[in-house]
Amino acid sequence: MNLLQRMPRIVTIMVVFVVTMSVVRTWTGFDDLTSSGTIGATLRLTVPILLAGLAGLWAERVGILNIGIEGMMILGTWFGAFGAWKFGPWVGLLFAIGGGMIGGGIHAISTIRFGIDQVISGVVINLLAFFGVRYLSELAFVGQPQGGISQSPPQTSAIGRFDVPFLSGGRIGGWTSPDILGNLEERGWFIIGDVAGIARGLTNGVSWASLIAIVLVPLSAWILWRTTFGLRLRSSGESPESAESLGVNVIRVRYQGLLISGAFAGLGGGFLAIVSSSYYRQGQTAGRGFIGLATMIFGNWRPTGVLGGAAVFGYSEGLKLVAGNSITGLFLFIAIVAALAAVTGLVRASMRRTLAAAAVVAVAMLAYLTVDEVPESLTQSLPYVITLVVLGTASQRLRPPARAGVPYRPGSAH
């Protein structure tokens, strides 16, 4: 089923999400649930996780597990910050992509050429990147103004941001256009105010780098499902023997897939160092490479699904940063959504889904009625809990590439 065929379902999910969130906002008074500030923060926090998820997607679609995404992101943060410090932020992003591709190339050589276990190779890349960039920092950053062994000097310029004219008060020449969405958001009307807040968060103060990252989602879907290269790449992860029998150079395609995977991971790291911050800092990735793997599974190994999974993580983090006291409203939101899922399960005569959804309703309502302040540890684990719920209730619909993680040797089946 392609994107156009799934569009009605996607639109329905979006409408249900907005209406439910509007009901929760109106009932609880937590206006920040759909405010432009929360959505803007969500977008910034979603991008690096999205790129990490796409890195995992490209690797597993070609048949290779990539546990080393975290290490490739670390390489991206360091090389990106170095390039931005020396040559500017756009060149820094290119350096970040190159740093990630170095990690992807090492993973490809070790797993494809030498047959090293793919999980072990990924773990080694994570360790190598962590200690390797520390050594590079000692060579390049120690002694420089504001630099040191654990951070780089700051970049001298930043990637520009834009506001959409008329919708979010963007400028046309020297004239500032009206902020229509901002005015509607301030009025706080039911549904209209929520749609305006969400739309303004996605059109106000948006980094050009964020826009490029979002464009990579449909671009990845088009390449993987609409081009000959994408067909060869996916066949390498589904049935490499069949692909080889049809003349596909599986080894070369796998090298290409892992280099692309590394490029995505490196770009995600560069985003953290150049856009989210203005310098490299040790520990900057904070496990986002592993979160990216979770979004890949959440999204059923599809680019649009990865975007949705990354948005779940990004929204929970954004809401915590902008309005941590509004998080209790999410319990009511989860209860309503779970109730809708329970009704759907009854209609479809799926007892397993109905019981699971009913249990979620009970727990979420209990939490909403009894919890006044959500501990930070719980807010950080919320996306993981949601992922586990998805895996538990929709596992029969999840379909990973058939040969992902299975070693392959040319001619082994002939």
C-alpha cells in the first residue's frame, strides 16, 4: 500500500489527534498542549531523532543491523562542529555527513568484508567514536578560545530561520506581514485555536536545516519504493539470493546502503551541534541513536512511520521543556485515544486489542485523577512506554525486512 492509498487513514488519524487534543486542552486548561511554542520545540527535538531513525531504516532495508548509529551521530557532532567553527555552518553540515559516512564505511567493511557480527561491530563503533572524538578534541580544540577536550569553540554564524509570510508574520522585503495564525492561537477557540497553534509552531522560526530534514522523509520513500536503486536495495534486505540471481551486485548495494545510513546519522549529529547548539559538547547525542532505532520499529520500517515515531519522542520532550506542568493532561489524552481504540477493537471483534486498550484507559484515568506532578524520570520514559504499547498491540502488523541482520556471502545459495 503506497502513500496515496494510505492518505485517507493518515488524514483521519490527524483529525482525531487534533480534535482529541483540543478537547483535552479545553477541559484541563493546559493551553501549552498545542501552543506554537511547544510545537516549535517539538520540531527542533524531532529532527535529530528522525534522522537517526532514517539511518536505521536505510541500513535494515539493505539487510544490515546498525547498532552503531549512536557512534555515527557522535562523529557527526564532532566533525560538524569542527567544520562550522572553521568554515561556517553549512560546510559544517557537510562535514557532519562525512563524519557519519566514515562510521558507516567502517561498519560496512567490518560486517560485509570481514563478516564480523553486526551487533558487535555496532557496539565497537559506538565506543570507537566516543573515545576517538575525545582524542581528536585534544588535538584540535585544547588551547583554543572556549574550546577544550570535551567541547569545541563556538561557531561564528548560524543557519538562518524563516517565518512564513501572512501565516506567521514573515517578512517580505522590509515589510512584516500579518501573523494570522498567531492571532487565531491567542483567541483559543475550540479546534481552530489548536490547529493555529500547531500550524504556527511548524511555520514560525523554522531552521532551513529542519526543512531539509523533513524533505528527506518523502525523498527516502520515493527512492526506496519508486526507483530501481531502491528496489535493488530493498531486495538485498528481503532476499539477497534472489537479487543476486537477477544480476544485482548485493555487496555493492549493501555498501551504498550503509554509507547512506551513516550520512543520515552524521547529519543528525551535525544538527545537534550546529542548529540545536552552536558547538560540539561531549555526550551531546544523549542516546538519540538508540531512540532512532525505536522510532524505526515504531514506524514499521517506513519513512513516514519513522517521522511519526520521532514526533512522539520530540513532543514529549518539547512539552517537558516548555510546560512541564501540562504533562498530566497527556494522561487524559491517552485515556481518550485508548477508549477509541477499545471501541474499534469491539467493532472488529478483536478481544486482545479491546482488553489491552481498556487496561490503558484504566491506568491513564487513574494517573490523571491522582497524579498532580509527573516525575521527570516518567516523562523521559513516556515515549518508550508508548513504543512498547504499539509493539504489544500491533506486533502482527510490524514487518521488518526478512533478512535484516542475517550475514550473506555472494553465491552462498547457488
